[in-house]
Amino acid sequence: MRYFLPVLFLFACALCLLPGCEPKEDIVTKDGGAKLAFSTDTVFFDTVFVQTGSVTKRLWVYNRNNRAVKVEQIGLGAPTNSPYTLIIGGQQGTAVQNVEIRGKDSLLVLVRTSITPGQEDKPFVVEDQLRFRTNGNDQDVKLLAYGQNAYFHRGLEYVACNSVWRSDKPHVVLDTVAVGQGCTLTIAAGSRVYFHANAAIVVQGRLLVNPDFNPGTDSVGENNPNIVRFAGDRREPYYNDIPGQWRGIQFDATSRNNVVRYAEIKNASFGLLIFNPKNLAHPKVRVENTVIKNISGAAISFANGKEGFDGAGIFGISGDFDLVNTVLTNCGEYAIRAIGGGEYNLNFCTVANYTPQFKRETASLRFSNASFLQEVKDPLPMRIDIRNSIIWGINSGFVKDELLFEGSDNYKNSLSVRNSLLRTTAYQAATDAPDKPGLGRADYQNVLNQPPNFKRASDSEIPAYDKLDFRLNTPSPASNRTAYESIIARDLRNNLRDPKLPDLGAYEQVNP
């Protein structure tokens, strides 16, 4: 017996020397399928601006494999220009290498961000990525922090009924803001609404933009602080005029009596969209004294991705729009696109679709009364009334017509284009032809294919899109015209129009 314990001890030591005695959870696997799991897919800093300039958040990294893994690198996506730093195992920096995590164990990563409150040149949303490489697999976790003080709208947010968005701080939409059926969202004068990538407002109820602003007799310049502005949330100068940064404002079939006035909508995939594919009772949007610009949306999809369309400043799928004193410009596909019928009234509008950064091959205005749904074969009712307006555009000679009326014989009795300056060859005749209304009839009083002589935009020289100016020079074939039917007393900038011989388009010439 006295020899038994020493022998047992030696035997145990020998066993430890045999292969496989190392605990399984300490053996590092090189399996390419061994991936990490994380406590969240986004580390979100929602208190940086309102409390302090430095905040630390925790991220747990889980190894759910039975064996250990060696994480070859953990680091920031932008290690030299990021406001974020990492603390891993007591080490602080932007990256660490060769970190082992035992099987069925975890690793704590501390992420710290420092953003100085009050820096107005900072983006509203400061992004980066925390990247992990394990056995050749790349994984990442998003880092997201607020860069300015604002009202932030996250996730799918249904606003409370009869909400009012005030103008004391900007509103930043990170995902989708929805206005429920029977509810109203009012956006007050001077509000600024910024959208993160792919964000949107979806209106099932009612949207009122700037309903109470009354400038009296004062002119409203393009930088007037009372204009409501919708744009992307990237604040760097490079993004000032880049289209497609956010989705746009969508009105669903249940939406009613919407008003958008004294607003600027820019840099979206579409500006205003009515989405009513089943042709139910038509939603309606009235647009007054508004500029819609820098719009492009190739690869937009609707109906859960089943249908794809290009972008448009005004996009109607079986909907009704009234446009007054409105400018549409720099729309890469369409300024106005209508599908499935509807009612479109334009009065004293300027469509000046100069698109210097697009090779546009589409007419600026395209109307169709064919149903959005393929199974519906019958044409749908359509009414088009364009008066006292300018429909013009240029893009390196690709486009000769800025108007396209598809299947117009089905709605020729409700198609009226009067006293407007038009760029068209297809419809310049004085008599109708099959699916080609003759807009050159003398009693229509249209001006055909004569450049409007804008202050800063001509067919021979197109300045950068941020330098375009669609007020009229003197002389202009669009000046001093006898208005067709009702005159809108004031123009887009609230300047008085000549009561007898107003100018066409959204701007009245004003003597210095």
C-alpha cells in the first residue's frame, strides 16, 4: 500500500503528457466555419450629445464553439480618422491582434467615443465599424453615434396622432417615420429634417408641411429661415448635392388632404411618392412654393421588392397632385412620373430638368394611365392640366422631348396643356395624331422649342447644378404672357406677379 500512492502520482503525470490531455476548450481550432457571435449588431451611442462628450459602451463577443478561436485582428474600419477607440484586455487603441477566446467563453470589448458637443460641422450620425477576422472570416459590428443635438427618430416609429415637429432642433430620421391612418403630422416653419441612408417618411394619414407660414408681402429668398428643408444627414460639403441619399416621402392609399408648402426637398431617390397600386380612392398632395431637386433612384423597389422603378421628383401610382409655384430640377430619371392614371394639375411651375451629372435618356414628364397591376388590363382615368408653366431640360443632346403621354387617346378629352413653354417635337403639330395630341394649336397659346433664357442655365452651357438659376432673363419668350385662366397672385418667392401679363413658370421677373 505504501507504494500505491507514488505509483498513482506517476501514472497521473504520465497521463498529462499524453496527446489529448489539454482541455478541449483551450485547443485553438482553425476551422473556417468557426465564427463569433455578438451581444448586438450595432453599438449605439445615444447620449453623446445631450450629456457628455465622451461615452463608453460594452460589446460582448461570444465564442460559441467548443474549442478556442484565435481572433487574428479586432480593429476599427477607419483607424486614423475615427472618433472611436477600443479597450480590450486593458489595452487601448484602434486595433489589437491575436486575441484568443476559449471555447464557450466570451470577450469584453469597450468602445469609447469622444465628440465635442456644439460642433455644427459634425455629421448628425457618426459611423464606423468594428471588424473581426477569425480563421479568414470577416465579421463586423456597426458603431453609431449622434454627432449633433437633434430629435432622433429610430426604427419604425409611428408618431403620435396630431404631432407637431418643432424647429428648435433638427429632426434626424434614421429608419422610417410613419404617420398612422387618421393621424396628422405637422412640420412647423423653419424645421430641418435630415434622413439617414434609405430612411423615409411614410404617410398613411395626413402630412402638413409649413401650413401656417404667412410671409405677408415680404419676399421669401432661397435661404429664408422659414423654409422647411428635407435632405440627407451627411453634412460634409461633398454631399450637398448628391442624389439618392434617402428614400423620400411616401403617401399610402389611405392618406388624404396632404399639403407641402414653402419647402425644399433634395438629394433623395424620390421627392414625393403616392403609392396606391390597387387604385383605391386617390390620395392627394398639394405642393406650393416648393423646390424639389437632385433626385435619382435607380434600383428603387416597391411592393416588397417585386417591382423596380427609377426615381422621380413627383411619383404617382394612382394618385393626385396639385403643383403651384413649384420647381423641379436635376432629376436623373423623371421630374414627374405617373402610373395608373390620376390627376395632375400644374400651374405656374418650372420644370427645368438640367442634369449635368446624369446621362438622362427619359422625358422629364411621363404619364401613363395603364394600371400598376399587370392583371388589370383596362386603362384608368387620368386628368392632366398644365398651364402657365415651363417644361424644359437638357442633357448633352440625348433628350429632345420633355413630355411623354402614353396611351393619350384614352384620356385626350381630359388632357390640357395651355399657355406654357414646352420642349417637344413629338407634340409640336397643330393637329392631333394617334396618341399624339397636337400642342401647337394656336388657341393653346403654347411656346414650343424656344429656350426660356434662364439666368444661369442654357442649352449650350450647363453650369454646375449648385449654380443653376431658373429666374428669367430679359428678353425671354416666357415673359409677359396672357395667363390661361386663374393667375396665382404671387410667385415662388412671394413676389407679386403682373396681374395682366405675368411670366410663365414659378418665378416672376422683378425689377432691381
